[in-house]
Amino acid sequence: MHDLILGITEWAAIAVEAAAVLVVSLAVIQAVLGFLRAFFGHANDIRSDAVRLHLARWLMLALEFALAADILRTAIAPGWDEIGKLAAIAALRTVLNFFLQREMEQARA
């Protein structure tokens, strides 16, 4: 039974990581298309800021998915090494999310 739970949790972590990859990939494609429209449409800087901020929002979501996958992996192998790695990753992602959120709020103001 324990092995079944471990297997399911590992597959869930892989699926969540795949979701993060999908979010980043689609967000980058959307940002590139938005940039090209803004560049060739001679749009002003507000339009390019909108593209950048939209990309930042999707990247924040992808970071949350990646953190969720790390939490799942730590749940099945809760050694101190894995917990330390999770803490470092969570701290880095939290700092990155904080600065992305702050930049988005400044751009809105």
C-alpha cells in the first residue's frame, strides 16, 4: 500500500511539473505574439508593459505549480536534505514572486 501511495504521489508531482511547463510555454508564446503585435503595430510603451505584466502573472502561476510539485516530492521523501532543498526553493520562489508582484503593482499605479 505504501508503494502505491509513493507511486501515485510521484506521478502527481510529474503531472504538476508538466502543468508548470505548459503554463510557461503558452505564456511565452503569448508574450512573443503580443510583443510582435506591439512592435509592428507601433504601439506605445503601455502596450509593451501590458505584455510584460501579463507574462509575469503567468510566470507566478507556473512558480506555484513548481512549488506544489516540490512539496509533493518532499511528502514522499521527508529527509532533512529534501526538506532543506524545499526550503531553499520555496524561499527563492517567494522572493521572486514578491518582486514580480511589486513590479506589477508599480506598473498599475
